[in-house]
Amino acid sequence: MDRVCPACNHRNDLGANFCSSCGERIGGGPDDPTAAIPVIESEEHPDQPDTDHLADREVFGEAIGILVVDDGPKSGSRYALDTDIVTAGRHPESDIFLDDVTVSRRHVEISSADGVYRAKDVGSLNGTYINKQLIEDAELVDGDELQIGRFKLLFFHGTQS
């Protein structure tokens, strides 16, 4: 039997906790430790966020990608995307360690090639979102919001603006 999303009526696998189409919570119950964790909604409009002050662009190289935790645990933390592949997840050996039950141990990989950055979900349970859209593999563009569990990270492309 499938789980039907209450928001969009999409049919999901029986074990799904979140809708694979819209990201709405569909699983869990009173004993689910993630059931009490609200989805973090930003009050700012994603089209015109005032976020340049977060990047500290001059600290990083001209072409280095930067992720800045904008909302959620570790708010204000900055991570340089200075290798070909940067891993993010709840595994202690992740390049970006995000210790929260809403994050899979191996959640997402951010790769770079020829100045282009991509985020690839690597089998997470709760999904990976760019600008509130569920993705499997997508390009990151300066100013994008990458959501990994409860963490919202803003992507900046170095000192380029």
C-alpha cells in the first residue's frame, strides 16, 4: 500500500516520511523523533534575499564556492567548497558535518568542475532541496538556498557577484 501525500496527493513508497514530489511530511507519528521538527520557513523572499553580508566573499578565493548556514542549527557557519567533491551529512567524516536527525549520514555531494557547482542527493531519506524544489542532481547558482534536513545553506560563488 502506498502513502498518499495530504498536500498534493502524490503516491509515495510505504516507508516514505516526506513526499517525493512536494516535500510535505507524510510519515511518522507520535513516536517518530522527527515528527516534532517543523519545516523551517524563511520570512525573506527567495527572489531577493539580502544575504551578501553573510558570504565574507573577500575571505575566499575568487572562484571558490561558499556555503553559509543561513537558518537552523549552526547558523552563520561558512564552508569553502574548495575540493572537487564536498560531502555533507550526519556522518562524522563528512566534509560538512550536520548533526541532526533530519540529515542522513550521507546526504548530499557538492561537486565542482570548470567553475560549475552541482548538488547531488546521494540517497537521503528526507531529500535535498534547492530553492524549495526537491532535487536529485542540480546546478547551484549564486544566491541559491540549499536545504539539507533542517539546515538552510546559501550558496555563493566566491568573490564573483
